Amino acid sequence: MTYCVAVKLKAGMVFLSDSRTNAGLDQISTFRKMIVYEQPGERFMVLLSAGNLSISQSIRELLQTEQLHDPGLAEPITIWNARSLFDAARVLGATVRRVYERDGEALRRSGIEFNASLIFGGQIRGEPMRLFQVYSPGNFIEATDETPFFQIGESKYGKPVLDRVLTPDTPLDDATKCLLISMDSTLKSNLSVGLPLDLAVYEAGQLRSDRVVCIDEHNRYFQSLRTAWGQKLREAFDQLDAPNWQPGGALTTCSPQHATLRKITAPGDRLL
Amino acid sequence: MTYCVAVKLKAGMVFLSDSRTNAGLDQISTFRKMIVYEQPGERFMVLLSAGNLSISQSIRELLQTEQLHDPGLAEPITIWNARSLFDAARVLGATVRRVYERDGEALRRSGIEFNASLIFGGQIRGEPMRLFQVYSPGNFIEATDETPFFQIGESKYGKPVLDRVLTPDTPLDDATKCLLISMDSTLKSNLSVGLPLDLAVYEAGQLRSDRVVCIDEHNRYFQSLRTAWGQKLREAFDQLDAPNWQPGGALTTCSPQHATLRKITAPGDRLL
């Protein structure tokens, strides 16, 4: 499986991906799922991919040369000359459809769904930052202030901490910590998500980034973050009030319509 | 959907269930998913159910009268006379199969999978506590010290906190807090899991419990737990070190084989 997550903040964007790929449980390999496209001062874009590996590798290869012909424009649009990230996402969507045209029918004959799931975001000069999630049919949605992050692949284990921490005002460092913790929870619970990770942090308006790193089991920051988070979570947990079972205590308050005791004490009783 | 979770500790057992049932997104109702079976001093058992509501309601109705005929025994086994919780789980498994025989084929004709998922645990006099997960075919597995808890329904959002906190030595109060927090994370992330909750806490050897309550939106303990956990989680998060991006800093340590910069800077470049 895969876990990728990206967030768009006022301060910038953070992208994070794992690198485990599996065909069943007995065939596990490492394939990196993030690619950064950068023309310093001109455009900075990041692509994260989940789903069938043959599809996502083809998409990444063909994206480099895909051209979108718009009737009103003299030049075809590519990801390298697009004036807006919306147009670049259209090029990506067209690339997904190109791979579908080539492989979709043959995959279906083998009972394999055409399964691709992409996150694509960044900034092009003259435009604000934008973040898109692109689906298998090549259609896409854009992140907003209400929903500033996207996840693809195994998204559930790591979602609670994102929900609790991320808002558009979250600083870049906090968002970076938050995504790494979200990844840690996912790594702990799903064996088909694994190290190394790719992390890219982009500061708004820079149109370049030096903060692109690979994080493997030797990364001291990720090691210390995992340990510290486990400890602090446990401390936070220990500080919570114990349940108060006294009659009339806080735990026993309930509306009358829900107060039915759901207890059966003899074979003949019935309670639904 | 549904979220139910139960844990077996040295000190006792905790059972927790939500009560939301939905047929699609536009038909949502409240059906409680926990039933307690109690003969004080003799047996204490709890059943949690997920899956198709017509199946789980039928299972609960028929479980009251289901009889298992064992060649070596004069009397048929029921959940009310079973000498072990293993035998009681066999009665439950037989009940699941009885409902399957009645409805399975007709459901299949309508394209509906026979989908039932149950947690069943407690204690019978003369036996240690036991906890089982029962599947749609009526087969079942038992919790052990290595895996002391079971979840059914929407299990992923609430699993990380269980993994971090629960061991067989966890005190009952801590386990109760932990399951309520696990439920809170699930309620936040999945609309098809909802209040009120049913909570049952059983102390080892008691063969009865007064700690069976319904928790709705008016429950002061659950309200304060949710608020406090959100705050303390945030404080714990704020105490974590910020990423150190200095060259040679903790975030940039990586094995050479993973150090390839995954950045493309021109249309002709290729990187897979």
C-alpha cells in the first residue's frame, strides 16, 4: 500500500510520502513516491502517487512530455510552461487518461482495476500556492482553507492528528511535525506502509526549496520525534481524569430516552 | 457503519460500542449494539455486533434460544448453561450459521453479502475471563496477552491510541479512558459512527457488573475527556522539537543509498 499526505498553509506547503510497494503480502519492495519539479524562481511542483505502480510510473514518465492543446492558445500546455497550477493539473489529468487509454482495457481483462491516486501541488510564479488531488479518471479537486490537506493510500490511521492540529495558520515547522507523526501512526499500524520517507517543505513565494530530504531508519530527527511523541502522548493520557463511577457522578449522566439498561438476566428475556 | 471495541486485561474487561446505523448516507438511525447477559455470581457476558442490522438483530434474538447438541452431553448447551465461554461462543457461532441458512441465499440474490462481525466476552464461574471475535461464517478467534483487544466496524481511526496504551497490565480505569479516546477519534473522523455509546466495565472474578452505562451528548465525563484530550494532545505536540534543517542537522541524516535527490529541473529529465 502507500501513505502520502500534503498540506497547504498560509506559510507554505508540506509534502510527505512513504516508499513501500507490495503485490500481496509476500512481495514487498521499495519505490519512492514523490517527485519534485523545480525551475528555480519560476515554478515549484510536487507529485505524490499511490495505487498501481505500473500506472503511476507510466504517469510520471509521460507527464514530462504530455501536451495539452487548448484551442485559444498557440503553444500546447505542458507542466513546464503552464501559467497556473490548475493548467498543470489538467496536464496531469490528461496524462492519467493517456495511460488509461493504453492499459485500462487490458487491466480490466485481467480483473485489475485502473487505480491511480495522485496529489499534486506547488506554486507557479504570479499565482498563489495550490494543492490538488487527482483521481483515476483524471478529474481533480483543490484544497481550500476548510480542507487544507489531502491524503492518498492508507489514510485512516494518520488522520486524527491532522484533524486536530492542521489549520491554514499552522506554521511550517508544526505542520512538518504533524505530518511526520501522522506517518508514524500509519507505519505502526499498517505493515504495507514503510520507510524511507520523502519529505518536501516549501515556503510560500520562494519558487524553490532546499528542504527536500529522504528519511530512513537512521534519521535522528524522525527517531527522536517518534520516541518523544510516544512518551508525551502517554503523559497526556495519564493526566486525564479517571472515570467517576459514583452514582450521580459525571460518567452516569444520561438522557432518559437512552437510559434503558441493556442487560438480559434470564433465558426468556428479550431486548432489542 | 459501527465501531465496537473490547479489551481483556488482568484486572477485568472493558466493552464499548457506538449506536449509529446507516443504509447509505441518507438513512441514518440509532440502534444500540451492546447487550449484557448476566446471571449474578454465575456468568457475565457481553455481545457487541457490527455488520448488517437485520442479521445482527436476528442473531441476538435467536441466541437466547439456540441449543448446541454435543454427542457426549445429556443436555443441549445454551449460553445460559455453558460451562465455558468457549462453549458459549460455539453457541453464538451456531446462531450466526442459523441466520445464514435462513437469509444467506436470499441476500446473495440481492447482491448483499452476509456480513456479521461480533465481539463476545466475559466470564463464567470456574473459568478465567475470555474474549472472542466471531466472524460471518460463525468461526471465531480468542484474544491473548499479545493481542488483548478486538475491534469491529470502523477500526482504523481509533487503533493508534489502543496500540500505544493497552497491555494486559493496564488498569481498568486507564483502559476505560483509552477506549473512550479511541471512540472519540473515530467519532471525529467517520460520520457513520455516532452517539450514544454503550460502555460496560467488568472487574475480574465479580461475575456481575454495575458499571454498565449509556453515554450520550449530555455525559459530563465524556465531554470533559474529549476536551481535555484535545488540549493535552496539543500541548504534547507543542513540546516536540521543531525540525532542524541545518546542514548536518538531525533531519538531514540519511543512508547514502537513499540520498538521491528526487528533483527534476527540466522538461527532458527523467527520474524513476
